[in-house]
Amino acid sequence: MLKKTYVLLIIWFQVLLNTCIPAYSAELNPNAETFVGAGAAQEASAFARSAALVDHKNQEILLQSQIVSTSAVSLPGVLMEAKYTVSNQFLSPGNLADGAINNVSGAPTWVVPRENALAILNLISSASLTGDPSYLDNAVRAADYLVRVQDPTDGGWFDQYDYAVPVALSKSPTQTAEVMIAFFKLGYDSKRYAAMKKGAQFLMACQNPANKGGADDGLLGGGKDANGNYANWRWASDNSFAYLALKAAQAWAVAYGDSKFAAQAQGSAAAVLNGINTFLYNSNPTDDDYGVWKRAIDGSGAEMEPNFHEWINYAPQMLDLPATGVGSSLVGEWIHRKFQQADGSVVWNDTYQSTRKSPGFSFQAALVWEDLGQTNYADAAIQWAVNSGLWQQTPDQNGVVGGWIDWAEPSGPAPFWQRFIDTSFYYSAATKGGYDFKIEDATSYDLLLMKLQDSDSLRSGFNLLFGTNLRAVGEVNNADMSVLRGVIYDPRYKQKAFFATLPKVAALYRAIRSNATYRADFNLLFAASVQASGSPTVAVRTTLFNTAGTPTYNRTAFLATQTKAAALYRALRTNAGKRSSFNKRYKAHLLSSGSPVPRDRAVLFNITGGATYNQARFLKTL
């Protein structure tokens, strides 16, 4: 009499594709086009068939990546700027300021949170472009520093720090928003969620009419002054960065399971976007500024300094907001008309520094032109900067290489040491063809990735089983993206069940892979070719998931039964008489070579799984 637990072994192998746990195989419909959930390229029809499963209007948008072509990238230039950024980082384990990146070369006495945020984005991108993961370590240390110096009283970041001590006590919303964006782009970390949430709460406080004063227009005021008083003006730049930061907080809240705060962040972000569209966008076709945005308005909606224009007027476009006017060629033509000089350079503004040519603003404008397909303007701006003499490609007076001297006037350039770390980011972004700032509603893809980023054990198991190289931080390469999409587009994918089963599958595969006997038995019974190293094939992974996904699964019991089943099968293969009797009694089709078919394998497991099973006695009964 077989125990009920082992009777269920029959089910494991007869209904491989009917279990509630997804198989993540290549066979959704063997008579139609294949859907390769294992990591190869999916066919268009398979994408169409699975599109309804993705909880976002655009299944091609991947929140955690900014993968672009690197064909035109100057890798030596990117490497030099990455090294310059790292050279400005204070590294002193145990010190509160460890990880802080100074704005210019020297001790961390001029540490600006938003500049650190852009430096983090540059280090992430540099790690991807150069293949050097050490840059991610630097990025993580900068993020850890920013968490330590966040003001716990309101969740904001001060405008400037000397080491870890605030020295500029005002708080621009961009300081907080850009840090939050950098956290998001670095990768989900539940241990950093509290900092993300408090940052979002600071931005929401700046949005509250009771604090900012004036109309309830959905926009953030300009933060806090040094005395802690809320500012009244609503800036296009503050609100553009804040929209992205609130979307980042929303996505992390979903991953963290904080649904109430996710809804709050979503509503706050929607109000910001509506405010940008309603109160900041210039929709008057007779206005010279038609198609761009007002720099700032006051609490009553009046435009502040309407005759002064700078990059803030095109911040929504540069940051890829889903706002009215974004994507229009009008924006790029306006930038070209207002700021680009005959030599391709871009100046600071059209009023007080209209002759001050800037590599940083040239690269920022190039990001817009690249998005809009106006590559002639972008190429001219980049080429001017590269050939301007402002790029420190040789050691300066202090022996430091890298960075961009901030500006040049007809009378001469800025001091050599004024080489700010944000320009290094904008250079790298512009020369690789642009940067995707977008942060949108979290899709199934994003939630899968964020959960894997947040758990070393889950990520290790996933990498082992799917042959990926996912990391806790950084960008995701195209091959790994395909694997992740293959998993979520499988109609049987359910996130909760997947993560419950994944550790069991990984443990089973490790046990089989590391034991020569288990490996030989598994290969014999399942017609597999598992080696002592490497990842499983699609067929093997399918078997493992369906095995470990059974409610009664126990690894020890399974491996013990597998050993007995393999021994019995070997005995029957070598004895024609016993094999014939077995086939007649169990309506099986065992042969003298090869592996058993699934039904016959289930019979073998069922027989050998009994608590009283003994091979010698069993063979005597045949």
C-alpha cells in the first residue's frame, strides 16, 4: 500500500503543463509560434498574445533601464569622466561622510545632494558602458551617504553640506527629488524605502497650499528657505523633477507593499502633472515662447521674470515628462533660437549671461535635441564642447584629470577648478545618444525586477536557473531583459507563487548539479544533460518548477525516490524478462536503452515512493 504523499508523484510528471506553477518553458502552444520564456527573442505574435497580461499601456517601457546604442560613445571620454567623479568622492569607512561626492575636486566641503544624484546616474551608466562594476560600488556608497544626511524632521535634503554637516540650510525641492530619482535608477532596496517615502512626504508638504500659499494648483512651491519657511514660487524645474520622484516613490511603495502610500504618491504626481500642463505650459501660438514652459509663477499664477529664459523653460522636455508639449519640435527650435550660437555652443541664458558659453548647458540642450531627432543641433553643441578647450584632458595645476570647466566668456574661461560633477553626467548622457529619465507606473516586469534586486537569495536563484547576470544595482542588459519579459509574459505567471517556488527550485537544482549520483539519475530518468556547472535547459527548468511547485513537494523525499526509481529502471533495462513483465503489468513501454516516457517515469516514481518498497522483493513479483 503506497502512502498518499508518494501517489501524488504520478501527478508531477503527467501534468507538467497543467500545474498552477508556471513552467517558464518554450512551449505555450506546440502547434503555433513558440514563446521563449527562457530568454531568447520572442516573436511578435507571442508579444501580442501576452500584451493583455502587462499592467501598463506600453509593454516596451522598462522602468529600471536606460539601455541605448553605444556605437557613437567615446568610451575613453566616458571612462575619464567616471574616474573624475570617483576622484571627487570621499572614502572613509565609518565616517558619516563616507561616499559623499564633492562638487569639484577636493575635500567634501561643497557637497550638493542633487549633484550627487546626477553623479550616481553617471556611475550607473559608466558601469554599463565600460563593464566595470566597481562604479556601482561607488554609486551605492554615495546613496548610503545621502540616506545618512537626510533631514529626519521633514524628509528633505539641505542645499549643501560640509562633509555630513548642513551648511546651506535652505531646501530646494530638486535636492530631494533628484536624490529620489537616483535611488530609483540605482535599483530597488527595501532598506532605502523609508528614505524614499520621507522624501516624497517632503515634496508633498511643498505641494500643500497651507504651506506654499496661494492657489491649490497642484504644483510644488520652491521648497524652504534657511529659516524653514516655505517658498511661494512654483518652478518648472522643481515640479518636473518632483513628478518623476513621486512616480519613483509610487513604484517603490507598490514593491514594498505600501499600497496606501502608493496611491497617495500617485495622486500627488498626477496633480503636479496637471499643474504643469494647466499653469506652466505656454499654449499661446502668438507668443514667442509658445511650446515651452514658464520658468516660474507665483501663488496667483502670475509669471515671474517673463523676459528671462534658461534651461528651466524646457525642463519638462529634457526630463521626458508625459506632459503637454513634450515631444514637439517647437521645444528644440526654441532652444536653438534662444541659446545656440553660430559655433554650436549653448549659453547660460538670454539675459544676464547671454555670452557665457557652457559645456553643461550644451549637453543638456543636446539631450532634448536627441530626443526630438534634431541631431544637427545636438551634434554641433557636443562638438563645440569637445573642442572648446574646456575639457580637462590633461592634469591641472593640482594634477587632476577630467571634468569640464564650467563656462567661457569672451574675456576668458572660468577658473580651472570649477569643474562640476553634473557636467560629467550630462556629457556621458549626451554622447551616448540621450538619457531616459522616464519613471512611470510599475509594470509586472518592474515588480519582478525590484523583488529580485532586493533579495540576494532570490536573485542568486534566478540567475542560476535562468542564466542571467542580474545585480542588486545598475542597468539590465538586453539579454536579461528578454528573460524577465519571458517570465512575466507566460500566461501562468503569478508573482506570489513564483517567488514562493523559486528558492525550492534553485535548491533542488543545486543539489542535483553538485551530486554525481543525483545528476546521473536525473539525466537518465528525464532524458536530460545536467552538468556539474551551468544553468538548466528550458526542459529541465520546466521539470524542476513543476516538481518543486507541487504542494506536497519535499526535496529529501524526491531525491530519495529518484535514486530508487533510477535503480529500478536500470535493473529493468538490463533484464528483458523482467522488463516484459513490468510492461504488461503496468501497461508501460520501457526499452533496453534511453529514458522512460513521462507516464512510465511517473509509474516508476509511484512504485519506488512507497515506504515499504524494496527493489529485490519487487523484482521477484514480476
